[in-house]
Amino acid sequence: MFNSNTSVVTSAADCCGKPQPVRSVGNSVRFRQLLRGFTLIELLVVVSIIAILIALLLPALAKARRLANTALCASNLRQLAIAYGEYTQSSAAASKGLVYNYNSPDTGTYIYWPTALAPMFGSYDFAYPTYYTPTIKPLPASEVAVLHCPSTQIETASSFAGNPSGTAITPWNFWGTGMISSYGLNGYMYNYSESESIGQYWLGIWASDWYAHPTHTPSYFWPNSQSLNSASAPLFADDLGQISWPNPNDPIPADLTGSVADESYTSYMWQYCFNRHQEGINVAFADGHVEHVYDGDLWTLEWYPGWSPRQTKVMP
């Protein structure tokens, strides 16, 4: 029997009088509609919406990754600054600061700042090869971990040739020794008197060799660790080499990729002036704190005592 108002079957029976399932005409139509698939237009709309969301999210994710790398880099530099502080307290001789690449009287081998700081990260045997030997004794794993900026590619000694400088996205390798890092030490933090007194090639009478630079005289170097508590004096920083001696008159580099090196060594600021972290670099200062410094502000830092003039540069 049908209900004339709703057009719905309310009861039915087969020829034998057996009851049949009650079916609704309206429900049947809706059921067939549910079984219908998506049209091509509907699928294209969904795909377009997903593509738009991805396009909006990718720049934000990339920025978040860059900021995370900057934070990790700052943590690495902070640990290097702490290690340097521990080094200066390790002995009376060390309290005067690091000696530049000195020839150890005990081993007859050269010591660089990463190897000098190695004992601060764990046990280290200084019986490593000499200056031009292809490899050095591996540094403690905890130190190796903080020598690499996460914004630079991971390199091995075998991937280098000669003495390549780093770039904004690659670390440096010192003379193929296997000493690889993304950071460098402010050269004016070295103990000048000790470095010069042992007859170092790099310090002393600079005017006689091709590394001559107007600031390579004792008055430009920080005298000892006690005077290094300045919040404006850089200690470690993102660097294209293991060490640098910038000058207030150093020119702005041709670009900020770090790939244009001043191999004439008439300017050292190019080793710091590149775009590794949001148009600048990270710098660990002598008092232990770390800052992000824009490239144009590098000339305002107190790289050596009495640095002048302090002026912000306009980058290309």
C-alpha cells in the first residue's frame, strides 16, 4: 500500500503472501547519489587547493629551517668560546692566550687553534703530523661536531685540493690536513709576544713577506685573556678560513657568496663578509655571548683595541 502524500512504500507482499522489505523511493535516490564518484572538476579543485597550500607553506618551512640552522650555529660558537675560556684558565702560559700556529718543542709539530682547544673537548694526543703532512690526528668527536655550521655542506679532506678557502655554503680545509671547519678565530686574539718570540713566519717582521698587513704589530693585538671581556670584541665567527686580521679600511667584497677571495691578502674582512645567515654571520664575542651580525655592521666591531673608525657599510 502506498501513501499518496509521501509516495513511499509502506508495505508489500509477494505472490505467496510473504512480507517484503519496505523501501523508500527517496532513500534509494540518495543512496545512488552517494555511490557517485567525484567529477574531474571537483578533483582539479581539490588538487589546486593542495598546491596552493604547499606553495604557501614551503617558504615558511625554508625560513624555519634557516632560523634553526642559525640557532645551532650560534650554539656551536658559544661552545668554542667556552672552550677558549677554559683553555686560558688551564695554565699560566695559556692565560696569555693562544700562540699562533706554533711549533711545539715537545713534538716538533704545528699546533692550530682547533688542536690547541682539543683537550677542552676530550683527551687528545698531540703527536700528530707536521705542518705539510696531509692529515692530522682526528680531533675529539665532540669538537668536530661544533666545528661545522649546519648551514654549510659536510666535506671531507679527500674532496679538497690544496688550501681552499670556504664559501658561504662550504667549510674551509687547512692545507689539506683534514682540519675542516666553518669557523675562524679573530687573529688579534693571539698572544703576539709569544708568537713572535718563537720566530713564527706569520708574525714578527711582516713587511718582509707577501703577507704584510698594516695591523700586524704588537699594539693591535689584545694583550692577554684578562682584557678580553669586551662585549664588542669578536672571538670566533663564521669564517672562510681558520684565522683573519681585518682592518677598518678593508673594502667591501665584490659579492656576498664568499667565492671571491682576496688572495693578495690586502684585505681580510672578505673572510667574514658573506651571506651565511640572513645577510650576515654569527659572531661569538670575548665575553662569551653570541650575536647575529649583519655584514654591513662588521666594521663596527672592536676586532682589535682602539678599532677606528667604526662605521656601517652598505652591502652590494
